[in-house]
Amino acid sequence: MDLLEQLKKLEKQIEKEINEAQDVQRLNEIRITYLGKKGEITHILRGLKDVSLEERPKIGSYANQVRDKVSNLISDKTNTIKKSDLNKKLLKETIDVTLPGRPFHNGHLHVIQKIIDEIEEIFLGLGYDIVDGYEVEDEKHNFTLLNIPKDHPARDMQDTFYLENGYLLRTQTSANQSRDLENHDFNKGPLKMLTPGKVYRRDTDDATHSHQFHQIEGLVVDHNITMSDLKGTLTIVTHALFGNDLSVRFRPSYFPFTEPSIEVDVTCFNCHGKGCSICKNTGWIETLGAGMVHPNVLEMSGIDSNIYQGFAFGLGPDRFAMLKYGINDIRTLYTNDIRFLNQFN
Ligand code: FA5
């Protein structure tokens, strides 16, 4: 077979292979096989020197034509394949903007945190500072510095969870009182502190008691502070939270760290004072304990009780939440049933 025929056969063969090629990689292989340095057409072009002088121009020009044709065919097909690949990819990534959006589940604050925020807001308006205390406390701050020495029966009333190193889970936010007193610089003005947080007790759980609950401690110390300042403050807060519909009652009580001491009750939201299982038939729900800071507490923190007086209170936001939203069992606040919690969104 002469060289011209060989070329024509090769041309057909290459055209067939290009037509059958399915992807760019295969086209590259074809390019290398026939047009590469060691490719077959290149080989023929290099061998032209051995062809007779009269045949050389004819075969040479044909070989060049085949080379250009093959190169163009490969480029065209490569472009076609690339275009179709891109179209397929775009089709796959198409977003149907008419589809309905997926709902975004937005979280919200827990009802206890909402009440704490509301109470903080009221006290910030009254000029209080908000400070964090420690949930893990030492006995000294939780009891001794609050005028509850070792063996005092009041320790039993607030039995708690002790850690192996002698520390305990605080039973009351009052544990922060002596820290506030020690840290305050009275040259800069009166002390007005609010300490919210979790507290723990070995209480038996029922509709109004939980072994873990929240308290908000308030402490005010200055010159000439009296019981009427305390009553005025607590009345403002209960009315701001519950409106004037629920009655508030102050009754004498006992806390080792306040003298005199009081407890504050609010009319039961469920029976409106008639008596029911929630208020244990008293018609009232106890919301907080309070009193005038005991001179011993001031003295133990290095403050002269002849110069300074103060009041303190510890309120239970869990109970406030129950009163405000008519929740009839404190335990529902801690079981995290989303259906219950979503009502307060
Ligand atoms: C105290 O804890 C005192 N530290 C309060 C205090 C502070 C008195 C400053 C004087 C001066 P008491 O144990 O009564 O007091 O608790 C205060 C409030 O916490 C209660 O009125 C109630 O609202 C809430 N509380 C008490 N025990 C529980 C409980 N087991 N579950 C839910 N709330 C509780």
C-alpha cells in the first residue's frame, strides 16, 4: 500500500475514533496517539524526506491537511463535550425557587429565665447592680457568715448535697451576701446588689417544691435603712410583676441572718384565696423571705452595725413564674417538655 492510501486509511480510522469518543480524556488520548511527538501522522510527516521528489508535494500537502483536519475535529468535539457537561451540571444544580421554604425552628428563652430577666429589669431601674455568685460554695459563706454556726438547727432545714472536698451546692443565694459586703467600697456609695442563680436543697419534690430551683437575692446596705424601705421595695416589685390584682401579705418569720424577718405571700392564682391543693388550703403562696440584715452578719464582714443598716430578701422566680402564668406544678418547669415550654414563646 502506498503512503497516500495509508494516509487516507488512517484519516478514516481517526475520524471514526473521534466520533466514538465520549469524553475529553479519550479525545486527548487520540490527539497524543496521532498528533503527538511520537504520533502516527507526525511519523509520516517526518518520513517525507524518503519519498520521491515528484510525490513529496502531493503527499506532504495531504498529510498536512489530515493533520489540520484531525486537530480541528478534536478541538470541536472537545468543546461540544465540555459544553454538554456544563449544561448537565447546571441542570443538576438548578434551584427550584417556587418550592416552599423549610421552616426554621427558632429557640426562645425558658420561662424561668424570662421571669429572672423581668425581675432584673425592675431592680436595674431601682439602681441595683447584678452580680453572679457561686453554685458550689463553702460552708462558711452558705452558713457560718450568715449567723448559722455549726450545730445550728437552721442548717438542717436547708440540708443539701455535699462534695467530697467539704464544699456544698449552695442552698440559698444569701451565700453571696458576705462576699458582696466584703467587696463593696462604702466610700463610693450604698450597696445595692442583686444575685440571681440556681440553688439546691434536699427538699422532697411536690407542686411548689423542687430539689433544684432558682433564687434572686437582694441586698441593700447604707445609713438609715429601715423596714419601710424593704416593704416599699417589695411592694413595687410584686405589683410591677403581677399588677395590683393579687394581694400581697407580709408576715413575721425567722431567718438567722435577718432581724426582724418576714415572709411575703401572694394570693393563690388558682383559687384566688379560697384554698386549694396548690396553696395547701391556705389561699396564699409564699414567694420570698426577707428582713433587716442581722448586725452579726454585718460585723462578721467587718462592717460597723452602729453606722450601717440594711435589708435583704431572697425571692423564688420559679414560684413567681407559677403565679404569673398559672402553672400548677413547679416540676413542669424542669422536665423540658417542648409542648409545655412552647406556650411561653
Ligand atoms: C431563704 O432561702 C432565704 N435565704 C431568703 C432570705 C434572703 C431571707 C435574705 C432573708 C433575707 P426560704 O427558704 O424561705 O428563704 O426560700 C426563699 C424562697 O425560695 C421561698 O419563698 C420560695 O419562693 C423559694 N423556695 C424555697 N424552697 C423552694 C423549693 N424547694 N422549690 C422552689 N422554690 C423554693
